[in-house]
Amino acid sequence: MPNQLTISELSAKLANREVSAREATQACLDQIARVDGQIKAFISHDAADALAQADAADKALAAGEKKPLLGVPVAVKDVLAVKGQPLNCASKILGNFVSPYDATVVEKLKAAGAIVFGRLNMDEFAMGSSTENSAFGTTRNPWDTSRIPGGSSGGSAAAVAAQECVASLGSDTGGSIRQPAALCGCVGLKPTYGRVSRYGLVAFASSLDQIGPFTKNVRDAATMLGVLSGVDPRDSTSVPQPVPDYTKALTGDVRGLKIGLPKEYMIGGLDAEVKAAVDVAVKKYAELGAEIVEISLPHTDYAVATYYIIATAEASANLARFDGIRYCQRVDGADPIELYCKTRGAGFGPEVKRRIILGTYVLSSGYYDAYYLRAQKVRTLIRNDFLKAFETVDAIVTPTTPTAAFKAGEKSGDPLQMYLSDIFTISCNLGGICGMSLPCGFTANPKLPIGLQLLGKPFGEAMLLRVAHAYEQATSWHQETAPLRRWSSGRERKLD
Ligand code: GLN
């Protein structure tokens, strides 16, 4: 079925008219109908609109047009603005808000010919690591539906792993692309800060947020990144770096490259099966001719604390706009203060409230110097650790997550345990560098995906993709698919 293909496979079949864009889109919609009652990756989708876009793509294909994503169904996280579609950030607070404009990445996907459809579930305002903080219910991991898909872009990862779309978009502030990609067995890429425009992404922590793709393999990630990247006058933090053809970097060759292994990442708390899989992956790189170099990132220990000061501080400022006056499902009060309190009290979930309270505290006078300012200084030290390491190595390899997917409910009552599941992904955002996760094995029982994280220099995505692709070519993890079961009236049955 066309929904099971990669972007490059589907594009080839669309180009030689073996498959139409309508068939590809319909196959995704059918898959949603078959499995999404159980996976719950989508908050909503508009089938008629998706098929209308597919028909337009078929006309363009018939006219011989060539575009990198022509006719490819791509779904997006509910934090990105798509004109005419609901935008909720998986929160109750936005009510029935409909976006009046397209995010730059959505414009770019459309210009590249993609069929942009669906609103993918996430943790409310992208705060979380399990998608359990959604006001629209928890997304389930397609490999084991008693487990979470990761977060905050859990819907984006689960939808790709469950073959409900060919690729998707997510956002990553502290790991929200790489962590769910690892837990669902797909490829997730967080570009360098400034590589991709954030215009039309609802801001969580503006100095950390980046948009990036979820795909089934590294080549597709390269194709998506080429479409998404580039400077944008509407985002002053986007950088005017040329956008290379990232697919040209996929040489399959890592001979002579230096790959750094940070000693601080092989810590206690790292699951034995995850560690073993990463060790084997590192050996594979050595077999492929790369030189493995032990490196040190000495400020790693401070990353989680630093992140939860900076991210909450920025979130408390960014989320001030959801006040019941300019946006939001308003709850009236006797005066404006009561209106704000009632609207925000009713609209935000507990994790978002926790973050706003924490962020307001670390910015408050008397605490600003002790927390926020100090965290900014540590952030610079973390970035300098990376820049120093990249003077000697071409890429850094680590586990993406300390464990495979955990059970729904296992950590939701303990925010600190949940925060610690981001321990390997957070530094990359603080350092402003690029990173990705790709499949590197499975746990034995139950069989759950394990992710390998690769980190690259600022604007070094071409090298990152080259290193990832060489490993992918030498292994077959990415070819395994989740054992989806048909979901009907509580009975499960294996799909043929
Ligand atoms: N899990 C992290 C958090 O809750 C990262 C979230 C993200 O990257 N959006 O803040």
C-alpha cells in the first residue's frame, strides 16, 4: 500500500504513474480509519481537503511537474499554523481557534507539492515527554499500545510509525522530535537553531524551539530538510546560510571521519539493552572505517537543570498572550484580573501551569540573578563544550533516551522522573547545534525500538545526515515496522 512507502519510493511511483496522489492519500486515510482509534495520533483531519489537495497534485503530475514532495501526504503537529485548520496546541485554552495563515514550513511543504493534512497530537504546548499532557487524550506507541510514544511530538512519531502518513512535522525544544522518534522507531531530525523558520510555530521557548521532520529513513529526512530550510524575513532568528542539496551528502562513506563518544553520556540509569545497542552501533562505525574518539562534555550534568530554568522562563513570557482577551476560550470575570485567572485556570492543564509558575519564579526580582542569569551562563558553557569537541570530531554519538518506551501512567505522576527522560537530548538545544535520532535496535521482550542520537556542528546537517545514512545502509533496523493490529470494538486482530 502506498502509505507504507518512503518518500523516495512513493515519489518514484507517482512520477511513473504507478500510483496516484489520490490513492496515496486515500491509503493514509484508510490506515487512520483502521488503526487510529487505538493509536490516537491525530486530533483531527479533514479527509475532503486532503483528497482535494491530492487531486491538484495529480493534475500537476499529469502535466509533468517535478517538485520534491509532489503528491506526498505529510501530517503536522498541532503547534503549527495551517490556514483554515484548527490550531489547539493540544490545549483546551484555544477553544475553536482556526489559523488565519500558514506557517513558513507549511508554505514550503505546499510549494514543494506535499499534501499537508491532519493535526497531530502532542503534549499541551509541547511541554512533556509522553504525550500524556494532551487535552485530547494520550497517543499510544504503535509497537506496544500500553506504552507512550514519547513526546512532546508523540503524534508525529506514532503517525509515521503506524503508516498513517508518509512523513510528518514536529517541533523540538529539548528533545521533542528525537525522543519520540527513538521510542517509535523512526528517524527524527532537529535542525540547527536558525536553519528552519519558526514563523507560524506557536512558541514554547523561543531560543530553543526548532521545527523538523519525522521520516522512515535518512534519505527522506534529507529531502524534507532541504524543503524546510532557509532564511525567512518573518523570523529574525533564521540564518541566511545557503541550503545545500542534503541528499547529495548521502555517500554511504564514513571512512576517515572522527566520531566522538562523550564519556558523560554512559551514565547510571542508562538501560542495559539501550547501552548494548549503542555500543554495537559504535562498533559498526569503527567497522565502516570511522575513528571513534572518546570526548568530554564536562557540563552535561547541568543540562537538565539549566533547561528547566530557561525553557520555563521563556514559556512564562510566551504564554502570557493566552489571556482571554486576544486569544482563548474566555471565561468571564468581574474585572480583567478575574477574567485572566478564570480563563487561564480553566484552559491550561497542570503541566503548563507548573511551567508558568516555575518560569515566573526564576524571572522574578531577587531570583533572576540566582537562577535565570546563572542558567544563561551555564548554557554558554554547554555550547562551548560542543564547539570544542567539534574542533576534533565530525559528529558525536550517544543514546537518544535512557530507556525504551515506558508504560502509560508510569511517570505521569512524577514530573522529575519525566524531566530526566530528556537527559540526552536537552544539551543539543541549549548548544543550538543539530541532532537526529535513528533506529539502532530493539529491546528483547517486549520488542521496542531503541534510538541512536547523532549530534552535529551548527549548520552541519549535511555531515550529520551522511553519518546517519552510512549506518542505516549497513543495518536493517529502519526496515522493521510496528506490528499493527486492527482495532474494532475492543478486539484486536493482526493485520495482514
Ligand atoms: N520534554 C521536554 C519538555 O517537556 C522537551 C519538550 C520539547 O522539546 N518540546 O520540556
